[in-house]
Amino acid sequence: MLIKAVKITPQTKIKIYAKHKVTEDEIENVLLEGKPHFFKTKFRRYIAIGRWVRYITIIFKYDKKTKEAEIITAYPSSKWQIKLYKRKK
């Protein structure tokens, strides 16, 4: 999956940092520069698990035309998500 841009609303950015201590930079680095693994979920959403400084799980909507990821939430990956990432590597 090719992602050219990451879109995060100010409210989402604040919520993600307040609740999970994940910054916008971490999200952008994982999606744009890292090598995340993507999984399709319900409701036309995707999950990306990747590593920058730490393992991060990102849930987002993807626009195929603009190749833009609209972030819904992001949080530090759990142990089973890290195992899944390493297994797919």
C-alpha cells in the first residue's frame, strides 16, 4: 500500500497524545518512512503495525485516489501485535 500523505485532525491528534502518548511524528514516520504491515478490517478501515522508536499500531481510512491515510487512532502495540509484525517480516 502506497501512502503519500497522512491526515490527522487537531482533535484526533490531541486525543491520541493524551490517551496513548503517541505523537504525530511517530505516526508519520511509521506510515511514510517505516515498513509497516497493513491489514484490512471492517468498515473500510486498515491497521498498520510498524516500528519507528517503538512499535505503534495505527488505525486509519485510506483514500485510493489521493493515496492519503486519515488517522482514526494510534497506540503502542500490544505483545501479540508485535509478534504478528515480526512473523510477517
